[in-house]
Amino acid sequence: MLQDVWLAIDERRYEQAESLLRGNEELFPTRAGQMALGYILAHTGRHAEARKVFDNLRQQHKDSDWEHIAVHQLGRVERLAKQHGAALDLFREERRLIEAGGQDPHKLATSDIEMAQCYLALEQFDAAKSALDEALSFAKTHDDPETLGRTERVLADLSLAEGHPDAAKLHLERALVAFKESEDEFAVRELETQLADL
């Protein structure tokens, strides 16, 4: 059931995902169920409700190895709510929590990608590039095609913002290769459409 919920979320079928989730009384109250709920709420503009869900999860997992995940999701809520300064503060806090538990390249790269999107929205292009370069290095060093694809995708957005459509196309083509390797069919379809429209 959880896999079906996340498949619907990944394909942006949020109403269906929420219906599946709320209809499962065993899954809904669990940490995994609440994570999915918060994600759905954040992506459907119900930011206050999403904050409450992830705040509760954070309090339940305070001082545990899982706390940084709740902080990451709180940062994503703020980014989606266009509160980019607040989001950056949360992602910096997440990074401190990750580093306190050791250097996990995937977690650090994921945080970098989120921070880069905030910097991009704030038109702080140098800071965005720096974060993405770090994420790219982590992804390549640790053979992580999904993270590589996500990084290349944001690098394309950065290139477009800076007025370099040819560079953006190159980054999208690299992202497409990475998502094919990670077998993310939905991302592949999205990128093929985006490249056709560029």
C-alpha cells in the first residue's frame, strides 16, 4: 500500500495518493504514513497543515538519527511556500544534524539540491552553483544516478535563469541519462517533454 501511495505522489496524483493513505487505518498513523501525508499537504498548498505534521514527527524523533529527515521536510515545506530564507535556515540545521552523525554523501547532496533551489529563487546564482557543484561531486563519487539526475535538472534551471539555454539543454540531456539509469520512468517522460519544448 505504501508503495502505491508513493507511486501516486511521484506521478503527482496527489488526490489519489491522499485517498489511498487516509483509507488505510493501519498505515495512516505510522511514521511512514505521516511522512507521506505531510508531503502531499506540502505539494497541494496546505503548508500550515504540512508544518504541523512534520513538526510532530520532529518532536517524536528529537535527538535521534531520524530527526534530520523531519527538518529536511520542514525545509521543503518552506521552499514550496516560497519562504526561501526560512527554508535555508532549516536546511542549514539539517546539515548540522547530518554532519553530527557522520558524512553521508547522499543526505548531504539531497540537502545541497534543496538549498540550491532556494538560492536560485533568491537569484543568488553563485551560491546555487556552489551547492550544486558539491551535490554533483557527491553523486558522481558515490554512483548515485537519481541524485545526479536531480542535480543536473536544477543546473539546467540555473543555466536558464542565467540566460544560457544551450547549457540548460546539455544539463537536461545529462539528467535524462541519469534518470534512465535509475529507472525513474516519470522523470524520463517529463524530461523528454521539457527537451522537446526547449
